[in-house]
Amino acid sequence: MGISKRFGRISTELEQIPDDEPVFLIRASDRGSIAGLDAYLALCSSMGDDQERLDNIQQAREFFRVWQSESKDAERRDDQHR
């Protein structure tokens, strides 16, 4: 379980995160989410991260893209989450 200043404690099913480790969460409804994933993918690629991590980022990007194309909530702005 990690902790986010915005969302509080965040738990995961597949990987353990220490209780005191900060995490940053990007939601598909966040206006800059796909651009953020693109930038993160480019950074991880330039730093030589393994293909599994790059594939996971690309998969998340595709999930976000599909959700945004199908969801009525996709136009929410970042400032509406606060």
C-alpha cells in the first residue's frame, strides 16, 4: 500500500508497495493523462528500462485512450478533482 497526498492510502493487488512509500496516481479522466504517459514512456525508454515496463506503460496508455473515447467523464478537467 502506498500513500498519495491527493488520494490517501492506495492499495494494489499485484505488487506490494511499502506503506510509507509515496505514489503518484494518474487517472484517465485527468486532462493531461495520455501526454503524461507518453512523456513517461519516452523517459523510461531513454533511460534503458526493460521492455516489460515499456509494454506496461503502452498498455496503460491504450486503456486510457479507449476509456476516454467511450466515457462521458473523459472531459473532466484536473481542477474539478480537487
